[in-house]
Amino acid sequence: MFITDSQLLSYQRCPRKAFLDIHGDFRQQEFPSDFLLKLIRDSLEFKSSIISNYNYQIPDYPNGNLIAGVKATESLMAVGVDVIYKGVLMTQQSAIKLPPQNSIQSDNFLSIDFVSYPDLLIKQPGYSSFGDWLYIPTDIKLSKRPKLGYQIVAAFHAQILAIIQKSWPKTAWLILQKKGLYKVNLEQRIQQMQEIISELTVMLQNSLEPEVFISRQKCNLCTWYSSCHTVAKSQKHLCLLPGVTSNRYAILKRLNLTTLESLSKANPDDLKIYPEFADGVGIQVVKQAKSVWENKIILRNEKFTGKLESQVLQIINYQLTKLVDSPVELYFDIEAQPRINLDYLHGVLVVDKRYNTEKFYFHLAENPLDEELIWHQFLDLVWKYPIAPIYHFCEYEIQTVKKLAKLYKTPTYQWKPLLKRFVDLHQVVTKTITLPIESYALKNIARWLGFEWRNPKANGAQSICWYEEWLETGDRSLLDAIVIYNEDDCYATYYIKKWLSKFLEEQLKKK
């Protein structure tokens, strides 16, 4: 049985993925998305830029021949090469004791081969089986911070090296995108690594399929996402409820609240004693379960009796003041590339009710150097309608206006008054209603209401890929795809605003 560094990293991110990569049905696995492929390319480019600073040697062996790779790496280590790139390390006939099965004590041991591929092996003064030198493992990561998973893998490299060179490395290093060199505390990480290795081995050896748990931020790029989502959907798994994190789910399991029905009927007071469900989170999670279980909209501050009390009416009235019909309304959406801190498109839908017109304007930086130009074009447009509300979805647009104003030293009078005109529809939705949906993202809400994007596969990550491909190829069809996607985002925001305004007004009439 083999345990590799990539399996170890994968297990820490998601045990289920590590399991499926070995035991899963690969017919259910999707091709990597364009954005995932882009991240892989970016990582390789960053690695190449770092490697170019070293005078290194690469082990010479037939592609795919693991044993030959190990021998070639150890040969370079034996002659004291200063830097080894793409080395292969393996310890054979390692063994761990398996836990007893079915409460019966067992002395069974499982033979394992540990295999790791550190980016660099760097020669340092010291003593090893090779001579008066030893090697330090170094990994290069396109990351802003030294994630625990990377440190655990570095400890894995170090343990295998210690066996091969019969001397522990003094440390292990990570080379990060912004922090540069980061020293891994091996004394702190070795025991953690060994415990994780033991868990991973038992899972793989016994084919123990982990429970599905969809975590949107972690899972969206995974090639097993659709497969896992289908399983979660069929089980009506609580991970699909907004607000149910892995930590909160662990508590719900202890309380035997593992189904939509049981959670929807739970007493929120039984949850609020836990810090994870404090500050009204427990009430909202129960209400979210009720909304999904009964497939109905629930007012956010409505009591469980279903009665509309004065506090609820006050909240509805207040939020409706943000949604009043204006002669002209603006709907604003930005496309950005966070990695290079670039906002490359400002889209604005102008709804002029005086003339019954809807017109979409876009300001696009065909070159990243045009960011300042399109910022001023945006300002010129919104000041043509000096009292029109500016609707957007989530906080990014406000944050970006503040950032660009500071970056380009924009006079206060040109941008600060805009802040009072911004209306965050995401905030209005989440403060007033609970919807039977999996997420309160723009697409989830708009699609639940019946709105559809012209390109069903378009999203923010895909827009970034299109923009970078445009910069490389000059293919204008890519810019057209970005503009269409952004226009649909603006219309989706408009769609939500119209529906929400009508819905809340109807609730007031029912009082």
C-alpha cells in the first residue's frame, strides 16, 4: 500500500476526496474547470520563477518508474549535489499497527510505502549517512500564508528524509508567494502528521467512505463536486443548509438533529447554549431548516407562531424604504482579478422609468493599465443620474469604490456621496426573509426566482479565465462573453429587487 504526499494533503482538505481518488467511480468525476486549470498553471509559473534562482540537478530516470526515480534521487544525494529539483523519496516496509476491529484486540500490522515529492532538496552542513552534509525539504506554494496542510506535508517529507539519510533535517521550508521563506516547526508538526497518516491509512485500507459534507468555499473547484452534491441532495443532508458549517454540524449530530425534519422542529433554545449557535444563529438555522423542509418563504424575524409582530413590521418597513421605486435606478456589478488586484469591468444597468427604458453600459479595461480610465468612466456615468439609487449584491462594489478612490486620489466630492446611494440587496434579503435555497449568493436566489443566465456555465471564476485568455490571445469573443455575463448579473440584481419589493409590500398588506 502506498501513501503519498498528495494523498496526505488531499485528506486534510477533504477526507472524502482522498477516499474517492482511490476507491471512487471515475466515471462520476468531472473534468477540471478552466479556473482550476488556471490555478494549476499559475502555480507552475510561480514555481518556475523560484526554481530559476537555483543551480539544481534533476534525477534522471524513465518517466513513471518510481523505483528508478528513488534510486536516481538518492544517487544525487550521495554525491552531495547542492540542490535537487523534482526528487523522489520513498521508505519501504514501514508498518503501522491497525486498530482492533469489532472490539477484538489485534496485533495485525500493515506494510506501507511512503512516497513524497518535495519540490527541492537543499544541501546543508551537518552529518548524515552520505557524509558531512544533509538535505532539507522545501516546497514552493502559490499561497499567501503557510497553511497547516502544507506544513504537515513538509513534516512528511522530513520524516522520510530522516530515514533515508539517517539524520533528521534541521527544519523544513515553504516558499510562499508573498511571505517568501517560511520555516516549518517540525517538532510541532511531526506528531500531528503521524496521527493524520494513521487515520488516512485506516480509511483507505478498510474502504471507510467518509460522510459527504459540502463546504462551498472548499468544494466548488473539486472534480468530485457534482458527485458529492448529488449524494448530499439525495440524503437531504444538512450541509446544504446555509449556516450549517462543519463545526455546527458536529454539534447537531451530538444532539441527534441530523435530518431536515428534526432540525426544523427543534427548539432553538437547545442550541443557543453552544457558542457556535450564539447571537441568534441557532434560531436562524432552525428557521432555515423549516423553510427548506416546508418549501416556503419565512420572514427573517417572524416568531415560530407565524404571527407578524410589530418588530417584524418595522423591519419590513425600514427595508422597503431602500427599495422604493425611483424615476431612475442603477444596477451595478464589477468583474475583478483578485490575484493581481485588478478591477477590469464596471457594468451598470440604467433603468429609466420616465421613458420606460433599460440600457446596459459597460466600462472594460482591455488592458490592465486602463483600470483608472474605466474608473473615471464609471463616475461620469453615475453622476449623470445624481439622485438615482445604485443597487448591487454583496459588499464588493462598495469596497471597490473606496479602494479605487484612494488608489487614484479621487476628490472626495466625486465618490463619497455615492456611498449613501448604494443599496446592498444581499443585505436586504438576509435581513428580511429566509428562502428554501442552498445559498444566498446572487445566482442561487435569482435562479430560484426563475431568472437564467444566457451562458449557464458563466461565473466569476470563468470571467477571470476569459479575461486572462483575452490578454494572451486578443480574441475579442472572450471580451464579449465577459460583458454578456456581467450584463446578466446586473439584470439578475434588477430581477431580485423587483420581486423582493413586491413580496415585502404584500406582507404588509396581510397584517
